[in-house]
Amino acid sequence: MGILITPPLTDFLYKHKMWKKKSGKIDMGGQDTPIFNELHKEKQVNTPRMGGVVVWGSVLITVSVIWLLAEFVSGPTLINLDILSRSQTWIPLATLIIGALVGLLDDYLVTRPSESKYEAAGIPLKKRLFVVSIIALLCALWFYLKLDVNSIGLPEALGGFIYLGAFFVPFFILVIVAIYAGGVIDGIDGLSGGVLASIFGAYGGIAFYQQQYDLAAFCAAVVGGILAFLWFNIPPARYYMSDTGMMGLTITLGIVAFMTDRLGDGYGILVLPIIALPLVVTVLSNIIQVLSKKFRGKKVFLVAPLHHHFEAIGWPAYKVTMRYWIFSLICAILGITLALIG
């Protein structure tokens, strides 16, 4: 489905020049980023954003078509294929689409002509974090109040679970916001697609093992959409994932991790830092860079996040991408193994 919707989407994006009109950017402190701007000065102004539509669009179409067929055409096969269930997939599908639409608005604003030296302003980071926090809050309250989830899972040898009580809600929000922050890994052709495919593939395997079959199939649909996107995003990229893909996918990843935890009698949160280690490293490299500049007056990395540092020291972009893919696969295999034998 992702492959099928790519040609018309590509034609639309190039026809309407849905890319940044000026190269370059500034950091969170409002300072110039000369190394990054030099590395990416040509790619930013002729490659469209909004490629993430391929991912969430293909998932939405696939799930919707199968649901409609199951509703109006009789047959056990279609009923078994219908994965749209209140207990497992309503919430992750909703967060995927809501996050994607907010990200789509941000991408559109970024592609407008700008009078400033750099790119047009999209939705400010604080407002995006506020939206992500509100989505996370609503989901956290649903888990806590409706589904009676107030703890996170641990192996029996470690006590079976950690009781959080009402603190489950702020913990839930913190996890979702942290994963969304890892979305800045979308910065090199093919990088984010390969990493996220490994992560969602791992959680699909965990969900299947825990007999959460609808959730497992949903994760598989997401991986399928990502692979379709990745087919056209490998160097040289036809388009970028951008925020319409990353916001929906990162929020949904957090939801899936919680759903494979106590709801599935598993350890989805415990293994999240392992399976999603590339995202964790990306966030930590940004935090380290900001704190070092503030308190030491100098940088730790030539450019943050870390994948751009590797570019700056001379690694070709394709080498950074391929090594991240390998690292992601290792993390996914390790995480799913720990989840299944715990």
C-alpha cells in the first residue's frame, strides 16, 4: 500500500515544492550551526518534506479497508484479518494519526517562504512539546483510570512489577516526551526509517509472543509502511520523513511499549531503553552538548545529535546510516530476547 501511494504523493510534493526554501538552521539556543549548515546546505532546499505520509497513510488505508470489508462482507478470513480492536489498536492508531496531522502542519509551515536568514518557522518546539504532553496525558489517564494500570512490569525474579500508583501518569508522560525527543534522529537519508523499522519489528514480535495479535499485526503494518518509505528514502532520498512521520511514530512507539507491559503481562517498558537505544543515545547526546556548552563553555561533539557528529568527523552519510541500522538490529534482537526470556 505504501508503494502504491508513493507516486501520487511524490508528484504532489515536487509539484508544489514542499521543501525548505532556505538552507540552514539555528540551534535551540538561537545560535548559528555552521558545521551542520555546511554539511546539509544542498539537500535541504530541493528534497521535499512530508514523506512520513507514506508511513501513516499506508497504515490508515490498510487498517480501514480491512475493517470495512470485515464489516460489510461476510467471511471468517476477513474477520480474522480485522485488527481494529478497542483493547489493542484503537489508541496506537489514534496517536499515530493525531501526531502525524500535527506534524504535517509543522512541515507545511516550514516549507513556506521565509524573510529570515534561515528556514521558515514551523510550530515552535515548546508548543509541539505541549501537544505531545497533552496527547500523553490523555492516554495516561485512559491507562490509569479506564484500564487500571498503575505499575510497570518486571521479571518475577525482580518482584514482578513496580507499583507507581498515581505517579504512573507523570511517568507515562515523561516516557512519551522522551521518545518524541529522540525523533531528531531523522537527519540523514535512510537513518530514521531503518532504526524505527527495527524498533517496531521488535515490539511486534513481543506482542505476538504475548498473544496480543491485533497489536502485533498493527506493528507489522507500521513496519510495512516504514519499509515502503525507506525504499524511496535511501540515498539519495526522494523525500524526508520529517515531523509528520516522526511525531506520530515516536508517540505511538511509547504507547506500544506501555501496551506490551502490564496489559500484556510483559516488560515492554523495561526493555524500551534497550530496543530504542539509538533514540536514547540521540537524546543524551543533545543533552550532553547543551549542558557542556552552558557549564563548560565548550562542546563535547562537533555537532549534536551524535549522528551528525559522525558526519562532521568525516564519515560518509551512507556509512553512518548503515552502521546505525546494524546497531539498531542488535538492540532490537537483544531487547526482544530479554523480553521473552524474562
